[in-house]
Amino acid sequence: MKFTVTGKHVSHMGRLGVVEEMNRTTDVQYETPTFMLYAKGGVICHLTYETMQMISTSSSILQIPFSSISGVKDAVQQSNQYLSNFIGMKEYSSFISLHDPLKIAAQKSKRKKQVCLSGRRGNQDYTAEKFISVIESLKPDMYQVLTQLEFTDKPKRIQTNIDRSVQFLDDCLTFHNKSEALKDTCVIAPIQGGLDLSLRRYCAELYATRDVHGFLIDGLCADEGATEDLGCDVVNAVLENTVPYLPNDKLRIIQGPWSPMNIVQFVQRGIDMFDSGLPLVLADRGCAFTFQYTRHIPLCNSSNGVSINGDKNGTSNGVPSSINGKNGVSNEDSSSTNGENGLSNADSSSINGKNELSNTSDIYSSMESDIHQSTHQEALIINTDDVASKSSEKDTLYTKSSEISDSLYKPRQYEMWLQHPRYVTDFTPILAECECLTCQHHTRAYIHHLLNTKEMLAPVLLSIHNLHHYFKFFETIRESIKTNDPNAYSFQYATFDKRYAWSPMNIVQFVQRGIDMFDSGLPLVLADRGCAFTFQYTRHIPLCNSSNGVSINGDKNGTSNGVPSSINGKNGVSNEDSSSTNGENGLSNADSSSINGKNKLSNTSDIYSSMESDIHQSTHQEALIINTDDVASKSSEKDTLYTKSSEISDSLYKPRQYEMWLQHPRYVADFTPILAECECLTCQHHTRAYIHHLLNTKEMLAPVLLSIHNLHHYFKFFETIRESIKTNDPNAYSFQFAS
């Protein structure tokens, strides 16, 4: 093997190099910095050879742990093939590492000239001669020699381990030079010393005089699970006391699932080669890479509400760090409501100190922001927790958000955990700009389904995405070194939310402030909770749905959640499917009329309709609700349905002014379309009563029909927004809400 440095180390930018003239693949060159493909037992985890060709057609180096391959030495020897040929990866070079970087174990023995190594048949003691004989049988392109690895902070013990490791290196080199089969095989020497900087320097100086092809900085972290989160300061100190004392023309390797940020730090300190432990670790836990290492160009995934935030003052674990981008820090599934140094918990928005959600749909919709921006454009999110806490269904899913968040994995800022409930209906790719097979053909919702059903395809698709992303990452690292500008590139982390379900009023406000594109989060969120759009954004022309008694009222002083605020426009309140008897401030109940002040209720439909505001407004226009409790108590039928209207109302969902909640009992016999003037498939062929029936029987067709209506309505809404912009009159159009 020949390693050539093609780009000098300039201002802590790292160095570019080329590995060439390997044992078998003499015509293949490996540009560094790069990474080796972790292949336990000679197999890349979750992937076949054909699948790897879809990820990258370029050749790579396979990193094979000794413990996973030593058991097949006899079969390889009988086949008289090189290891790469034997495992069916002849285009790839092979490197045998002494230990598994994802399962670190101390390698020591009570005997001075032996090292205890674990394998499929248990622990075995190896001398230098026995170890080299196994390597001769396997015939790899590169291998790591024996070493005494022990994680300790005692200087005397570390010194003893270094002395033994140097002796193992000398013995292995002696047998290596005598072997005819290994004359073209590369030797990698592991440098020990723990975290003792003086002993690291001592070991590096000893190893620098040996005739080896490269060095592996070993023994940096005792816990493989902590490697990913280990701070770079400790390792950087070790590298600064090791790398300068090594020959410049020799390869330098670090193993382990290090974070992308640490990898960049290590490259800047002269490391040439890593492994693919991290992409495969992420795939095993259901996560995908989402970070970018770019040349200060902000990216935005507008198709799925994903923005790339490279602000150094704000970090985010898979969610927006703030709404207006001011130093906010938020955990997964949450956002800071004011955007200024705010912190909120996972799966909820911190509003007025209340963080309680009562069901899964509330978890999905807690981000839905019924926002009216103030003049200084600070976003204020309406508290949906109070509404959610009134739900009458008592189910195990009705849990406090704090309890839910504690049970969920908290992804790091460079990854997306696709097993989270938010992705159950997210039909967008992991990253819209990614060109990998997974992102081109599959969605987050599909991978979420595979993970929850424990399908073997889930880690396969995630491994494809993560390895493709890792290849691009190292390509960008090599490009960044060529710039000779240490500040030219930086990390940008994708911020995700369950959906940006902004209200229609907010969308108009955002358009007026220069936003060009949104997502379809709100229509789908409404469909999931059994609601349909009923608002209109029109040119000050009052609309009337005469076929079903629905009028459109755009008065700012009166709003109604699916109930008419006025029949004649004079502040009167009447129930849906009913009319006012006198036309002025009058009220009549559904299926009955108020005559001479007598209000008798005698059946179930009356109890359902008693929920709707039985109001006679006084002359000063203050709404007084008729007491239905006295009337209901006089009924002859003694049934549990005869409940106080206040108790019934508390148990039902309160729809917002732009939506109609079709699961309400009032729609059980309402055979009119959602909106008579709507031309969507749902309104043309189905009624409110039918959708109400589908929702109550939990039929899958219900959200389908509601999604059809809501998306059709949303398309028309944005067409109207574009028309309103052409008028150049900000006051020409306004909202009108169905009553």
C-alpha cells in the first residue's frame, strides 16, 4: 500500500491524501479523508452487495472485526482466496481490526506474551505467532496487530500496557516479514496511552520508528455507547499530543461511532480514515441523518416543513428551535412560543405553564397554531390543552404529555427518529433534496410503519439513506479542505415538527410578510380529528348557503363554531337547522319552536340540540342562555342521556371558527353537504350525516372524504390569495366564517 498526502495541513483544515496500490486492487485509489464500511462477519449490516452498488459504485475498504471472522479461517484457507473474494466483495479492500468498534472489550491476558480476544467460540489467548497464522489464512489487504488494551487511569498500568503493546508489535512484524502470504499486506499499529497525554506522546514516538503502513489511535473511549456523545475536547487533546509525533506519510485511523461534529474536528487534526459505525447505529435505533455540512448556504425543505437552521446560538433536537429564530432551544416535538430563549417540553407547547395533552390526536395537533399576529409580529399560540383536557374518552392514550415525552427517545440534533408518532401520516421523504433510494421511493410514514411492525426492511432503508448521506458528508469534507478557509463550512441542522398546521388567518398574515410556500398540514390535521373547512376568504361578498340554512358571517365581533351567529345579521343566536321566529334577536330550538316563553324538551334530539345556544338576547345585546336543566328534569323519560347541557358541552370538542366538527351529535340526521357551494367529490356525493356515521363507527373512509374536501378547499383558498395579491388592496378580501 502507498499513502500519499496531496494536500498539506493548513490552518487546522486537515489534509487530503490518496491510498493506492493495495494488495489486490492496484488500480483503485481511495481519497482521504474517508471511512471504511463496517462489515461484521464480512457482511455490511442490513445490506447486500447489490444494494451497496445502488448506494455507491465506487470501491471502499471493508472494516471486519477479527472476532467475527476468525472462525472461518479454515474455510478461507481451503478456498485459497483472498478474504474479499471469499465473502463476495472482490471490488472492496479488506481491513481486519482487532476489536469491534461497536462492541469494545478490553484485550488483556494474565500471561505477558498473550492477548485474550473474544470470538464466536468464547475468549481465546493469542500469541503473536498464532495471531499471524490466522491472518495468513484470511489474507486481508490490511490488518491491525496485537495490542494490550485496557481502560484505566493508573499511569503505571498504562505504561505496562504500552510496553507490552510495543513488544507485540515487534513480534508480529517479525512473523509478518517471514510470511510469504503477507508480503503485500499492510500493517496498522494501534497507539495506546489512555487519556494520559505524556504517555500518548511516548507511545507515538516509539511506534513512529517501526516499519508499518499506518497508525490507529486506540483506547479513546471505554464505553461504545458514550462514544457518540463524547466531547471533542478530550480527544482533541489526545490527538494534539499524538499526531504531530507520527510520520506524515503514514495513514492515521480512528474507529468508533463518533458524531459528525467530532469527525470534522478529528479531520482538522490530521486523521485520515474512520468507519461507518454511526450510520448503522442510527439505522438500528430507527433514526436517519438530517444534518448538512455546507458552505454557509441556508437550505429549506419547503415541501415538508423542514428548515435548515445553522444558527450557532440555537440548537434543536429534531424540531424548530424557535418560531422567529431568536436563540430558542426546544426539545423534540415542541417549539418556543415567543422565539426568545424559550424552552418547551417534547410533545407539547409550553403555554401559560400548562403542558397536558389528553389523546394522540391532540399530540399531533398541539402544534396547530390558531394565531393572530400582533403588530410586532410575535407569534402567540392558542392553548389547545384546555380543549383537549375536556375529552370524555378515557383511554390509555390519554396521558400527560410529560409522561409521553419521558417514554420517547430523544434524538440528537443531526438525526430524525422515525418511530415517533408524529410521522404516522407524514407522507414526505426523509429529506426532499436527498437522492438516495430511500428518499426517492419511500416516505417517513412508511418507514414509521415498518419500524412499529418490526419489519426487517426498516433498518435496510435507513442504512441506505444514512450511508448515502455519509458518503456525501465526506465528499463535502474533502471539498472544504481544498478551500483553505476553516470558516467556510459549517453544520446546519434540520428542524422538524409534526406539521406546520397554521390557521388560515396566519397564512394570510405570513403571505403579506413575504412567505411563498406552505404545506398541507392543516387540512390533514383537521381530517384526522373529524373536521372540515367551512371558512371563506372572499372579496367582501356575503355568501349564503340557502339549501341548508348556513350563512357566512364575516363580522369581526361575532364568531361561531359551526353554529349561526345570526339569522338576520342582528347579533341574534339560533341553532343550526333552525330559524328565528321573529327575525330579531330570536331563538328557537332544533325540532321545536319557542312559543309564549315555554320550552319543553321531551326526547333525545332535544337534549342533543340543547347544547346549541338557546339564547334570547336582551336589548343591550348581552346573550342570556336559557336554563334547560329545569325543563329536562320534568321529562317523563328517565334515561342517562338526559344530562345537563353544561355537562354535555364540556365533554365535546370545541371546533375553531374555520372548521366544522362532524362527529357532533347534531349531524346525526343532517342530510346536507358540508358546504352546498363546494364542488369537491365529498360535497357532491355525501352528506354530513353519512360522514358523522363513518366517524362514529371509526371507518377508514371518514378521513379520506374529509381530506378530499379539505384539500380541495385549501387549493381554492390559495387561488383566492393569489387573486387578492393582484388587487393591490390589502383590505379588499376578508374572512367569512360559516355559521
